[in-house]
Amino acid sequence: MITGINVIRNCLSTGYPFLESILSALPLCDQYFVNDGGSTDGTPEALQELSESYPKVKVYQILDTPSVRWDCVSDQINAMIKDVPDRSWIFLGNADELLHEDDIIALLDYFKPWEHRIMRFIRKEITYNWSALGSDVYHPARMARKVDGMRQDWNAYGGDEFLFNDGWEDPKRKLVSPFTIYHFYNMFPVNQIRKLENDALHLSPGDEKRVATWKRLKDSSISSVKATKVYPRLPALMRGLAGLQKYYIRKELFDKNWVSELTALEY
């Protein structure tokens, strides 16, 4: 069994393609847990509609704490991990990361004989004009087997790590699979001011650099970038969003037949 886990908050207003992120990994998973940390922008309603269309999706509502969000994110993940069957696998999603539909079947075959407790992925940024992939950012631990004492720690050893009672599984970060996670971070210009505010005040409160960036740009307009050349290997779920200035929820995403036809995967 594979359980997907994701944690989000106000993704609609900050331009995270959270529905596409969940759907990109859903065919990989037998069940998918997603926590809303207290959104006020319509994100919870979208998640509820998603869970009604895709029964694999279970929505949690564990509120964010007022402290640094990276700390409470791990608390929320670990609370959901308690509901994951022992010895089964966890896939850790992120609201601005997608798997490619062409990799799902190969990934299912790849992890089954995997003898380690974690698996890393190659993570690459999509350039802000949608035209290319950037270089590797780092290799996050995105899959882990649930065993006694296992926990997720977003802050440990550079981020995105699963820790165990007997130590860190992969100190040299060598347990890397051949599969890519596509990172869509700054793709929708209209959403960027809200995202900068969220980063400065909620993700990392007190971070002087983030606060300064937000204050410098909050009263300015972000220039629009047109996607004149779209990277040809975008995940199918993102192709319809290429070049848009603002993220929006496509009602087609709640239609299982439409999504299956788009990705050629079963939901």
C-alpha cells in the first residue's frame, strides 16, 4: 500500500497548483491524506469537492500553529502518518510539485524491490517563463516505509527528511531514484505578492530577507511573462495552465473521466 500525504494552506490565493499536485500522484497511491491548516481563500471547499470526486482523498483539518510553519508542517505530517498502516509506503507530496504521468507505472514497478526505507527523487524547477527545466535543486526524500519510530522532519539535514530511531537513513544522500519531481514555484505572476506575504509572515516569520522582499514588492506590479515556448515534457495536468497570469481551479479536474483521458491513467 502507498499513502500520499500533503499539507497546504491558502493555496488558491498564493498560486500553488495544489489540485494538480494531488491528482498527479493519486494513481500512485491507494489513499491520499491532505491537511488544510486553516485556509480562508476557498482552498478547503476545493479539497472537499476533490474528495467527493475521488474517494481516495481524505481531508484533515489540523490547524497551523502560530509558530514557524516549517515546524508545524512536520507535526501535521506525523499526525497523518499515525493513520498509515505499518510497513506500508508513504509518498510525501508538496502543493507546488507534480509527478509526470509517464513515470507512474515505472515508479510502481521500481519501488517494489527497493530494499531501503527511503527513496529520493530528482527535483527540478520549471523556469518562470515555462520554457525549460532548471538544474537539480536537491534530492528530497519523498517516499518512506512506515516503521516504528519513523517520523518526518522538514527542517532536518537541509529539509524533506524522514528520520528513524536508529538514525538518519541516508547521510550521503545517495538513495536517489531516476524519477523527477517537477517544481512549479513562481509560475503565476498575479499570485506572487500574496505568496511573498505568506512566506514572510507565515512560513518563516521573522526572516528579515523574506520580509524585506515582500515589503519592497507589495505596492508594485509584477510584470507579466508570456509563455512563448512551453517546455514539451510538462506534466499533462499543467499544460493547460502554461502562461496564465493567475492560478485558477479548473472544474474539469473534478471530472474523473476528463482527468483519466488527459493523463492516460486510472483514478
